[in-house]
Amino acid sequence: MYLKIKSPVFIDRLTLELDQPQKCLLRAVLKDDKGSICSALETEVSRGLQFLDWEGLSDLPYGVYTLEVLGIDEMKMRLIKRV
């Protein structure tokens, strides 16, 4: 799976660009700097290139987060929520 975040800085949503060679289940969590899960996403990803908007993140406090993605591959990325 190829995953790209449109921007490592977000306000109220994250836009994920996915290129998946086969259908799979995508699980992602946003963790704060203490390691607590602040938001979770689980969705089925179709084959091919697609964009996925993870909305509803406006209630999270400002700061640094870690995005952990589980699917065919496991990935971690640092993100920043700002005003």
C-alpha cells in the first residue's frame, strides 16, 4: 500500500492519498504526545488510487500527534494540529 498525507499540518481533517493494489481493511489511529488514542478510523479500501478524508478532528486540542496506519503495511507519521 502506498499512503501519502496531503499535509503534515491539519486543522479539522486529514486527507489521505492511497494507492492499493488489492482490496483491504485500513485501520488508522491518531495518538497524542502521551501515546493516548485520540481518534480512530477503520474503513475498507478499494483497489487502485483514491483519496480519503478523515473528518471530525476539529475537537482535538492543538499539538503534535502520531498517525499510525495498519493495513497491508504498517506506517507511523508525526503530524501537527494547528489553529
